[in-house]
Amino acid sequence: MERIDTVLPPTLLIASDPEVVGCTLGEGSALLNLRTNIYYSLNAVGAFVWEALSDPLGEPVSFASLVARVSQAYDAPADMVEQDLANLVTQLDAAGLVRCTRP
């Protein structure tokens, strides 16, 4: 997926789309959009993010919470994580793999 410089609000709520299934594939994940039958692959960090967004009850996660989780898990500066996650979430949303809601 290509890098896009974007800014997302900390209160943005993000959840995996229920029409997308995923599984572990090596250190990453493979995702299948059941509506389009298109497969996607995620690296290890993307897989960590996908797991965080894949709540069994479909509860969304705030962008700020996601940044904090990834920053802590990978011991990375929050500002760097924020930009990288904004790019990833934007691309996942464009591919129809997540649902984003502004409260």
C-alpha cells in the first residue's frame, strides 16, 4: 500500500468491517474482503493493528487509543506512530476493510 500523508482526529472511531475476515500468515496477516473477494496482506505491525481493530463485539477503537497501543507495543515515538497509522487506516478505509466514524 502506498504512503499518503494525512491527519486523522484522535477521536475517530475505527473498527474492522464485519465483511472482512483475516488470518495469521507468517509474521503478518492475510485479509479477505468478502464483498469484493479481494485479498490483502499486512506486515507484522499491520497485523497487530488489525488484531486491535477486530473486536468480537464490533466495538470501535479510537485513533488516539490505537496510537497509544502501537507506540507502547513497539516502543516508538507517538508522533511517528500517529502518521504511520493515519496512512494505514486511510488505506484500509479506502479498501473497505474498516469502518471509520467521527463522533
